[in-house]
Amino acid sequence: MLLTSAKSMGRAFPSRARSISRLKIVLVVLAACFVVAAAYLSWLIAKQQDDLARVSRLDVAWVANKAESEFFRLQHTLLAYRTGQGGITADDVVLRFEIIQSRFNMLQEGDFGAFISSQEGTKQAAEHLNHIRTAAEPFISRIETPGAADQAAAILEPVATLLPSLVGMANQYVADLITQNHASLTNLHRAFTIMMIGMIACGFGLIAFMKRQNDLLEGAHDEVQELAKNLAHLAHHDALTGLANRVLFRQSLEGDLDTLRSKGQPLTVLYLDLDGFKQVNDKLGHAAGDDVLRIVAKRLQHSIRSGDILARLGGDEFAVLLRDPASVEIAESVSQRIITAISAPIRLDRQEVMIGTSIGIFMAKERGLTRDEIMRGADKALYQAKSEGRGRYRVFDIVSVPDQKVA
């Protein structure tokens, strides 16, 4: 039974190991998801911050409005020069034209240049303004020449229509960009919320998987502990009967020998085998023989005292180590109970079998005895019991085994 349990737990280990391996894979996947999600969120946030920073730096509308304002100042200065009002000189007109030129140059650079390049209409407007500026420049440079001021004013007149249109497109461009960034922020908030919910759910899942893995590991540890106990039990007990085996019996005998040597406390060994067991085994088969041995083991357990050690040494051989108090009288009483119990009929598959047992008793009192000397003495006593007719016990009581040359 213990062997079956050990085999069952041994078969369970691969399954538990596979479960733990699967859990490890899940944990790795969850950790990877956390890393990917964190990286994606970082990218979204960085992108949005960059967009917002670009909006905050974007002066497209301001540049267009300043250009429009400067143009109207140039137009007003040119008109005053032509009419001779306000003390406006040719230098004032040239200065104003240079200012408007710098404003027009700004329309080709930086964020405004990107805005101009973004639409076909803005490109055409910018080209038209540049063409007008180029055409007006010769007349402005010689503004003092008669008729030059009028020619310059006529050439610059379309700018009064083009610039307001360009300002309107710039304002709309900024408004659209702000709307897009607001929508992007909304989407970012939605994505962030969804991902945070997902990460929280993954966190709970991770905790659940870790708890499950911990439970599996604890279960595996308990099974290993139980298997170790069962293996230790199997190493010291007979698999068929569950009794102590030869190894455990020798260890127990050695321990009692230490007590004999240190305290002088005697010990007694009963060595027995079954009479007629071979015939039952040959006639009914080994399965029936195993059943007989299990029944005999139970009868032996009921015949000895609670503190005594009962062992199956192999085949149909058994031994009993009588614990304190151990005397010849107690050994004989226990032996007689064993003989009576074993000789009772055994029912096997609608038939009865009869077996018996012979017992050799060896009582050790001498401190110098060894384990092998005690077992040889008990075996000698068993041989004497069998030679006298079987179904009985004999005591082999000596003071010094070496003197008796027990073999």
C-alpha cells in the first residue's frame, strides 16, 4: 500500500511540474505585457507632450497678424509720403518696406513655413506675396523718383487682400491643430484609462497566478515530504506485510544491545519460521502464499506486547525483539500465544489451510555479545525446536556465546 502511494505521488510530480511550468510561462507573458504596456504609455505620453509643446511654440497666427499689421503701417506710411502729410520721408518708407520684407521672410521659415507648405492655397498665397514684394522693391528703393511712390502703392495693393486671407487660414490652422490635440488628449486619456484597468486586472491576475504557483509549490513540498517519509518507511518495512524488515530489526537490536552494554539490561529475541508454508505455497501458488503471510503477520501482531518489535526477515522467517521487561517466562508466554495463534485454520478462497510455527528463544545477558552472535543463538534454538517435532519453542540460554561456539 505504501509502495502504491509512493508510485502515485511519483506519477503526480510530472503533472505538478507541468502546471508550475505553465504558470511560469503565464507569469513571463504577464510581465512582458506590463513592459510593453508601460513602453506604449511612455511613447504616447512623450508624443502628446511633444505635440503640446509644439502647439505652445506655434506662432503661426501671431506671425501672420504681425505681417498684416506691418503691411498696413507700410501702406499708411506710403500714403502719407505721397500726400506729403505728417513729415514722412523717403527713409521712413524704405524702413517700413524693409520691416515688411523681414515679415515676409518669416513666412517662409520655422513653424509658419511648415504651415505654408501644408496646403496648396497657402503656397500660392506665399508665392504671390513674394512676387509682389519683388516687383515693388525697385520702386521703393527709388521712392524719391517722381511716380515711384504711386507705382509702389499700386503694386502693393493686392497684399491688402492676400494677407487677411492668409491670416484667416493661419488662425484656422491653429484652431484645427488645437482641436486635434484636444482629441488626441481625450484618446490618450481613454487609452490610459483602459490600459490602467488592464494593468490592474493583470496585477490581480499576477497575484492570483503567484498564489496558485505558491500553492502548487507548497503542495509539491508536502508531497515530497510525504514521499520521503514513505520511502523511509519502505526502506525499513516489509512491503508485503507492513512489518519491520531486517534492516529495522537489526537497528533495533543494536540499540537494545547498547542498553545491555551500558546498563546490563537483558534482551530476548524470538526467531521463528512457519511449518508447512512451503507446501501451501507450492500447492496454491504464490498469491495464496502472500495472503497467508499477511494473515500470519496480523496474528503475530496480536500475540506480542505493544512495546515489542516484530519483523519479517524474509520468506517465512520472522523475529520478535522483546522489550523490557524481558525474561524467560515472558518469552515462553509470548511464544506459546504465537504458536496457538498461527496454528488456527486459515480460510483462503473457500478452503482452509493449516500451518504451524517453531520458535527459537535466545536471552542475552552477557554485555560482550554481538548482534550476529545473538541471531546465531536464536537460530540454533529454532533448529532445536524443529528437530524435536515442530510446533514448539526452545530456549537457548547461555552466559557467554564465544565459550559455547554458537554457529
